[in-house]
Amino acid sequence: MQRITQLQTWVAEDWTKRSGGMPQTEEALLYVLEELGEVAECLRIAKRAKPHSTCHANALSGELADVCISLVTLACVCNVDLANALADAKKKIEKRHATAG
């Protein structure tokens, strides 16, 4: 989870250095939704297999990375420690799977 903490720190620092500060909550959420839309578009185009499609594996990975960065931005804006939140979510899922089996 250390890498998540490093990513969250880098995202916050990048926003401060390059944009003068973090976006407001609503704007950060809109970035997430925008990036999810780009993932959906990429998958839709790939499914249709249009000639000269712009959605290749590299394009999809880039769009998914953009979603991650946007989610990290939203977490920063909302003062959520993602490393702790993910560790808690992992425990919850593991407990659910242990009791389901």
C-alpha cells in the first residue's frame, strides 16, 4: 500500500505545482466521470472493431490510468487516505469470501 500513498502524495503535489491547487469536490468528481466516459467510449469502439479504431490496448490502459489518477485526485480533495481505505476494503472482502465459502 506504500505505492498508493506515494501516488496520492504525487497527485496532490502535481495539482499544487501545475494548477495552483486542488480542484473543488464537484470538479474532481466530474474528472472521474469524464475519464470513465473515455474508457466506455474506448471499449465501445473496440467492440465494434471499426477500421482505424483509436482504441487499442495502449489506449485503454492510458484511459484506465487516467481514471485512477482522477480517483486519487478525488480522494485527495476529500481527505481520504486511500492506502488505509483500500486495506480496510481488502479485509472486508476477504471476510465476506471466507464466510461465503
